[in-house]
Amino acid sequence: MRSIGEMARDGGLSVSALRFYDRAGVLVPAWVDPVSGYRWYEPEQLEEARLLARLRRAGMPLADIRLVLAGWAGADTDLVRGLLQAHLRRLELGLSDARVEFSTLRALLDRRETDPMTSLHTATITARLSVLAPELGAALDAVRFAAGTEAELPMLGGVLFDVEGDGLHLVATDRYRMAVAQTPTTGHAGPRTQVVVPLPLVDSMRALLTGEEPVHFAVDGDRVTLETGDRQTSGRSIGHEFPDYRRLVALPAGRLAHVDTAAFRKALETGPVRVSETREQEAAPHDLSVLRVAENGSVIVCDDGDDDPDNVAVNRAFLLDALAAGGRDELVLELGTPTAPLAIRRPDDEGAFSLLMPVRLEH
């Protein structure tokens, strides 16, 4: 028999996914140790695990997967073929509808870019300012983790430096999470200036921020420079417009809960998880933490059987990253509806926070 670890390795499914499919009655182990609860699988179940992994990568709903697995080994394969064909047809119809909508949107974008009343004209940008090295370093640390890496979205592959008045906002997002931080500056008397600094240059800047003295940040056209003492790093900015983050952070008020960061992190790392069965964030299933604010104001990491309608599910790894970037022994979680982003805030700095998009749970 195969252990759950061996099954995960050879079947193309994570251990947490196998646990989920056991609880869902889709791929039930042949034997469970009554003392340790450890799962063991028959050798022939490996083919089922590989089949299940393929069907999930193809986005087939769990209800259909149950029927496919039930009919796979039978002599009559008509049901399986019918389910596969029906799912393929749904995908093709969905893709066809998406192509029509995208074609319309591209036409609207083309019209907007050629319309002199709506087209964007980028003037030569010049800005110079000073900021304390520890302040800028802390702000970069608070947002760096949330930057995107997708080649198709280059404007998200960096950190937005948004200079306005005597303040500098730093923003990063990969669509599923967003981090914002701010720091005071001096020396900038011009109009609001925004520039997206690519991640390699961001990391080079962070490496220079080791002292306590002010550093100098400059933007000249598409050139971005950071000077500290006799050291300097510079490079080209990303020539794409960053999304309007101010619209994205305007959230309805949720319920606030103060958490001890270390204790909450331990509760997440050792507590129950669910496996995402949607394709909203990743092609493969990923571990979710399901949260709710209790009546006494504490945050509950919910068990599998807890289906309270106020529960909020988020990617556990993303939440752990946000807690680390929070940089405080105590943080404030703000939970709204199950469809509203979860906010992680610093109690002493309202300008620094992270947002995590919730993941829809399938019941």
C-alpha cells in the first residue's frame, strides 16, 4: 500500500488535496490507521489520483469528477465520454463568449487611445525628494511581497512610487493581494508624480538602505535613481500605467480584531486548512485558512465542518506573507463579508496595510 506522501508524490496531488478529496468522498483511502489517522492507498488508486489531477487541471467540477471516477473502470464508458465531452463543450462555449467580449473591449480601448479627448499624453516627469533610509526601507519591506510576476502584466511587476505633496506612497499588487505603505518626504514641490520601479531595481534600492541618514530619490523621464552617501543605483522605470489603487482600497467597513502576530501565525500554521477547489487564484489547488471574528473579538481559524455564512476564506500562504510584512507584534485584521477583501493593518500606522482577496468556498 502507498502512504499519503507517496500518493501525493506519484499522483500529482498535494497531501492537503488528498485529505480534501477523502473528506469529499472523491478519493477515499483504502485504510485509515484508527490510532494515528494516517491514510493508506491501494496501488490501483494511483491511476485514480492521476486521473483526478488531470480533471482538476482541466477545471472539471467536483460533481462531474465523482461520476467520471465512478465510471472509469467500468465496461460501459459512454457516461465518462459524455461527461468529458460536455465539459469540453462548456469550456469552448465559455472561450467563445470571452473572445466576443474581449474583441469589443479591445475596440473600445483602440477608440479611447485615438480619441484626443481621452488619450493619455505622458509628459517628461521630473521629481526629486529626500526620505529617511529606515523609513523607506520599512515601506519597501511592507509592500515588496505583493508584487506580481506575470509577464503578461508588466505594470504589476514592480512597486509604484506615488509622490504627492510631502508624502510618498508605495504600492504593489499581483491582483490577489495588495500592499500599501507610506513615508514622509521633503523637497518635492511639484505636481503629483507616479512611477513604477521594476523589482530588480527595488531590491537594489533596498540593499542601499542600511544607514540612518536621508537618501535622495529622483525621477528624470523614465530614469529612476536612488542616492545614499557615495552609493547610487538607477535604472529605467516600467513604462506602463499602474491601476488606480485608491479606488481599490476604498472598502466598506468590516469587523476589527486585534491579533498577537506570533500566536496567530502559529494558529494558521498548525490549524485546519481547506483546499481551494476554484481556479480563481492558481491552476492547482492551494491551502485556505477560513476565518471568522468571534463575539469576544478574537479571530477563529475555522474547522472543516464550520460553514458559518460569515466565514472568510483566504490563501493561507498569502496571509502568512502579509503577517510577516506587517512588521508588528500586534496587527489588526478587518473582516467584512465573505466576498470583501481581508485587510491586515498596523495599529500604529493607518497608512500601511495589506489586502487579500477572498476565495469562494464550494459547499
